[in-house]
Amino acid sequence: MANLCILGGGFIGRFYAESLVGRRSKDKVKVVYSRSETTVDRFAKDYQVPAAFTDMEAAVSHQDAEIVIIALPNYLHEEAVMLCVKHKKSVLCTKPLGRTAEEALRMLEAVEKAGIFGGYLEDLCYTPKFQKSLKSVQDGAIGRVLWAKSRETHPGPHADWFWDLEAAGGGAIVDLGCHCIEISRNFIGKDIRPLEVMCWADTQVKPIDAEDHAIGLVKYENGAIGQFEVSWTFRGGMDLRDEVMGTEGTIWVNSWLRTGFEIFTSGEGKGYVAEKAEVDKGWQFPVGDEAHELGYPNMFIDMFDAIEKGTQPQETFYDGYVVNAVIDAAYKSAKTKLWEPVDLKVWRGKTGVTKPSVFQEYDADHWLIKTEKLPNGDQVTIVRHKESGKVKEIVG
Ligand SMILES: NC(=O)c1ccc[n+]([C@@H]2O[C@H](COP(=O)([O-])OP(=O)(O)OC[C@H]3O[C@@H](n4cnc5c(N)ncnc54)[C@H](O)[C@@H]3O)[C@@H](O)[C@H]2O)c1
């Protein structure tokens, strides 16, 4: 059992509290901090939190703040992490870890130097569908991963600071791309080094300085490619989808808009539909248990178990740092229009990995390219001579 302190009483702070308090959890939210009296009082009342502060350090240093959960705007993550370092509190930080890799690295190094626990709250790597997909990949069900694409698009975030380039550290890439990059990285293998990034980003619709739409490719050392698609201008709700292609199979995951649950309403009555839903009449695509489908309960279980056992969680501050380094390269590439290297000052995975050969032999002289049954009933096999490189088909 742990006593928890939540910093930030806004959108994600409340989602975290719902996941922790609403499920007869043995872990208790005992302390909360938010900037305004109104927000902190409402939060404390809604979730029966005994100690509520508008002073961040008072909350972090409180005796009942054993584990501090950072749910503050991006520009406050470093300040909050440093307070946890100062008061030697275990710290869990929401995504993105930093606005830049430089900021994330400072947080990583400070936490490790202080010997405190640092967990990265990347919830979309804890959803039930993601966890099952990852297990299938790790068990070899789709062979060697060649391409891992993740998409998060919606009509844009709910609070002012997200739209401020300086406060957020970027636009849709830093806000949504952080999820997509870490999802692809998990599928490809976290020990495989991301080498370089090619990214298109533009401000297509919104009157902002940051990008509201971007697509990026991340090249990995083993030859696999990651892809992220992010937008703050998508219409129709929140589109969360992943696709993984391997030498032996394929995975398609749709986490939000088409989950097999549909409701039609003429508009009578009022109610919340789902995160980022744009309309509340006509056909609706609600989500049964949003917190669970977004991975929050699994994520906190992993974090608290790791703290108790003295082990590493699935998502660490180091992972947050790697994601920020990929994002930095994406921003650079969007400007230069070139493949830009991922500058990882600290790399803890494998080195010198090469692209493995998965060629299949047809016979001693030929490689097999493919075999297919045609509509006329013929079985065609296409092979390539190992020495001459000549390609031929054998019909049998
Ligand atoms: N899926 C996810 O994991 C997920 C989803 C949404 C947001 N987030 C992350 O959570 C963090 C917070 O986002 P949010 O959507 O909850 O934002 P929000 O604006 O809804 O809430 C932020 C909270 O911080 C407070 N705050 C704002 N400015 C402050 C300041 N200058 N000083 C002190 N407190 C201040 C606000 O009053 C509010 O209580 C961000 O880093 C965001 O990227 C994560």
C-alpha cells in the first residue's frame, strides 16, 4: 500500500485519480496540489483527499506524499521532478517527460543520482490491447518486426497551455507523437537503437506557432521502421490505431473509435460520450471503461509493484528520455527536410546490430521469393538464382 500525492488537478490528474480512487484501491491519494484554490478544493472534495495545497513544495514534502505523481503542464515537469529529488520522493511523471531531450536528460540524471524511483507514465503502452499485442510479438507470432505504425489524431487539446509553443515544447508531435514513438519502439524492441528520423510537419488549420499535423518515420538499427501520424485537426473524435507488420504476420489495433460498442441517440438526455468525442447525438462510439482502455490501472499497478519490489517498471525515465531525443530529431527534420540523426547522449541498448537475413532457400541454387495459387488453378513459385540473380517462375 502506498500514500500518493498528485500534482495537478486538471484533465489527467482527475483521470489518474479516477483510476486510483474509484477502484477500491489499497493505494490512497492523500495529498493534492493545484495552482488555484478552486481546482484543488474541488479535486479534494471529489476524491476525498485530506491534504490539499496551492504550494507545490508543501505538497511534495508532506509526510503522506510517498509517491508523487506529476500531472502538470509540460513546462512544469522539470521543476516538479527536482522537488521530488530534493525531498527524496519516488516520482512518476506523465508524458512527455521533457519538452526536449536536454530537459529529459537533466531529470533522468537527477533522479538516478538521488537514487529515487522514476517511472514514466506512458499509459498507451499499458492498454489491454497493446499488452496482448506486445506479448504476441515477443512470443514470435508475427516474426521479425519490419514496420510499426502508431496513429493518434483528434480535434486538439482542451487547455490553453498546450497551444503555446514555449509552454508545451511543440505541438502535436510532442503531445501525441510521444505516445506513438514509444508504442513503435516497444514493438520493434526497446534495446534497438533509433538512428534517424524523417518528418513532415505543418500548421494546416489552427492559428498557432506549433505544428497541428505531422507524419514521421523513425529508422532503427536492425532495419525496422517506426511511423507516427499525429494531428490536432482530425475531425470525428479520437483516432487511436496501431499497425505492426512482421515477416510472419500482422497486427491491427483500433483502441477508440471502433471498439464494437455503438449507440444511437436523437439527442434527448445529456451525457459524456468518450474523450474528445465531438457530438452527443446520432451514432456514438463510446468506450466501456475509458481508464482501463487507456491503460491507467495497469500502468499504476506496474509502477507501484516495481517500487515495492525494487525493480524497474515497464516504462522508465530513460524511456521518456529516448522518446524526447526522437522528437527532437523529428523537429529538426521537419525544418531541414532531411533524415536527421537521433542524438542519444546516453544509450543503454544493443550496439552494432545489423539487419538480419531471413531469405528462405528453394533449393541449393535458388532463393524462394514467393509461391501463389492463381485463379486458373496453377501453383506459381518465383525463385532467384543465388549466383546470377536471375529471377524465374516455376508453374506446377
Ligand atoms: N494520456 C496521457 O497520458 C495524458 C493525457 C492528457 C494529458 N497528459 C499530460 O498531463 C500533463 C497535464 O495535462 P492536462 O491535460 O491535465 O492539463 P490541464 O491543463 O487540464 O491540467 C493541468 C493542471 O496543472 C495546473 N497548472 C497549470 N498551469 C500551472 C502553473 N503555471 N502552475 C501550477 N499549476 C498549473 C492546472 O491548474 C491544472 O490543475 C501534460 O504534461 C500532458 O501532456 C497526459
